[in-house]
Amino acid sequence: MSEVYRLMPFEFKRRSDNEVLLVNECGDFYFLSEGDFRSLAEKRFDNLSMTVLHGLESRHFIAGDRHLQTAVSLSANKYRSRREYLNTSTALHMLVVTLRCNHKCEYCQVSSKEADAYKYDMKPEVAEKIVDLIFESTSPVVKIEFQGGDALLNWPTVMAAVLHAEEINTKKKKELEFVICTNLYALEERHIADIKKHKIKISTSLDGPCWMHDKHRILRAEGSSHKVFVEKLALARKCLGDGCADALMTTTRDSLDNVESIIDEYVALGFNGIFFRALNPYGDAHKNNFNYSPEQYFEMYKRGLEYIIKLNKKGRPFVEYYTALLLRRILTPYATGFVDLQSPSGAGISGVIYDYTGDVYPADEARMLARMGDCRFRMGNVFKNDFREIFLSDVLRNIVRGSCVETIPGCSSCVYRTYCGVDVFRNYLETGDISNVRMESFFCRKQTQIFDYLFNRIKDADFIEVTSKWIGG
């Protein structure tokens, strides 16, 4: 053989079907037989077919001496693309405008307050101060998301923030976007008029069919929360259009054996996708012991995804958004903005959250921990600290330092490292250390099972035909 090859950096995993998966630093992957992998590891390149050699070289697992510098440069470009989010300042800014809520969900992560507990409202002047800070970000994109409780219950503060942001943006000229998170119960035509005028997107919650939704998303007043949800969703769509609202589900124990009926409900109500969100063990979810195992979650996820693939094959386009995120990371060289799938963690970098008091946290989970009495992750307060003090705080520096999967034992040698990240706050909640990643943790077991499954399925033409449309393929 005239060409002399060198190995490029990669991780690998032996699979149950006498096959080895290789993944390199820039996210390219390749499947080898056990025999070919042994030849590769021993650098016996003469034993490999030209097809295998070409596949390995084109995906930068090996490089010929004549093309080594080109291979390194191409790999570096892909690597930079995956880390593009580190080159800009924070774009997503979430404002908790109230803790008041008209629901008392059994798994409420922030332990919401009664609808008349006005002391938990963010004052308009606090919101305006936050908006001033937001526009110090160098990001060309600013997304302001209003959360609660139910954000509709403090509409004057929402509108104060919106108007102030629009006024500042007449000079800043950023790409400005607003989102309001609401269960829709309090939605009235006066809200809709403002939502339409200021192009505010709606993010809402739907756990599944009526019995399931009502069981977990309980109204403080009597009645069916699902019935009101359907009525108010229809009102919003009538005034704003069919695509005005996206819904998010929370996976409970009841979801585990009923995922098909949950998907059917989303389809029946005209939604075009679903996000199988695992329950976070904070607030009331922690107090009420609503946990389940990652294996139980994964079985639900797998059944649900296969059901969705069948729906698509029958002609009903429908997306599972978490799968779309993961496949975008696996099949493209581009970054995604999902905090838990970044290294270092996107907490405080991709997004940040402001409590009703003006306290600043790197993620909603950090605020939830503060609600449980642990304020370790508070980055500062908009009235006491300036932009530099908040976003260059020791809190954020420690998160960055402790959440680089490339340096964390266990993660650093994982074949899925390039596609994964660190759930720093759940690590801290479970172990007291943000970087104490354990293979037996919920996050690691959940991610490993999903990645194993997806790398089995991406060999299937029907699966790729459907899911490539989800990621723009």
C-alpha cells in the first residue's frame, strides 16, 4: 500500500451485533465490523477494503500523510461549528413575572402560589431594569420569555417589559422575539389583542387526554382544566391562527403506559409535534416523590417514537422534538441551543432566568433549587450587580469549569460525548457536585439508552426518510 495512514482522535463502543461504533471529535460516525476494528486499532490498514478505507478517511477517522493537514483543518471547522454558541452572548432571557397560578399541579417544579398571592409578582420597574440588562448582551438575537406561575396573571408587567424592549430595540436593531408561557386558563381577548400586536408566541402545556391532564394539572377552582384548555386554545387559534401556540407535556407515571393516547390527543387538537419531557425532581415533584426510572422513561420514549414514525408513514406529519434535537447533533455539524446538550453546559451561556425579585440564575433548575432553599447558583441581582459582574460571576465560571464533558471522568471516554452534555443541576441535587457524572445517574442512563436506540434506527431507510424532514434534511 503506497499511502501511509494515521489515526485521528475518536471514541468507540462495541455493540451487541458484532459491530463497533466510532465517533470522532467533530461528530462524524462510522460502523465497523469487529474484525475491521481490530485491524484499524492495530494499524493493519492493508487488511481493510478500499470501501472501508475511503469511509474512514472521508469521515476523518484516519488521514493519509499527504492529506493530514487538510483533514485536521476540515475537522477543526466542524468542531468550531458545533461550538458556535460560545462565540455569542446570551440570547434567551426568561423572566419569572409571577409565582401565582390558577393551577396546583402535583409535580409543580417551582411550588406555585395561590392566584391572589400578589407579593410574588414581579414589579414593572424590575422587568424594565432586567430588559436594560438584557440589551447589554452582544447577541444579535434576543428572545424574551415570560414564565410563572402563569405569566398571564401579571399582564401589566409583561407589557411593561415588551414595550420597553421594543423601545430600546429601535436603536439596538436586534432580532427580537417574545414568548409567553401560560396554561391558557386566564386568556382573554384583551391579552390576545396585545399578543397579536406585539407578535408574542404562546407556549402552553398539555399532558395528554382529559383524564390524565385533569389528574395532574389541577385547577385551584373546581372544574376540568382540560376542558378550559381546549376552549381557550380554540379562542387563541381563532384570533391568532392555527400555529400560534406550541404545547409541552410533562412525563408522569401515568404517561409511561399511555404514550400512544397522549400522541393521539396532540394530533386531535391540531399540534404538529410533541416533546417527551422527563420530569425534573424539584419543588412539588420532589416532595411528592413523582420519580420513575430512566428505563421506564426510555420504554415510553421508544414506543412513542415508533408510533410517531408510523403516523408519519401514514401521511400525518408529526415531530418528536427531542429526537429532532439529537438527530440534528448526530447527522449535521451544527450546534443546537439545548442547554443540557452542550459542553460546557449552556446554562448561563445560551440562556438565563430572572426571578420576580430581580435575582439572576443560569437556568430554571437553579432557580428551582433556590426555591428549595439552596441559593448556591444565584449569579447576582439586577439592582445590585452590573452585566459584567453577573455574566462573569464565579457561579458561571464554576459551571463552565465543571461541565466540559471532554474533561469529566466517564464522559471523556464515552462514544456519545460529542452529542451529549451535562445536567449540572441534577448532578448537584443528587451528589452535591455539578461535575460528578455517574453512569448510574438518571441523565446518563436515559441518554445512553436513547443514543443506543437511535444509532440502531438510523440504519433504517424509513426512519431516516421521516426524521430527516424534522431536521431540515
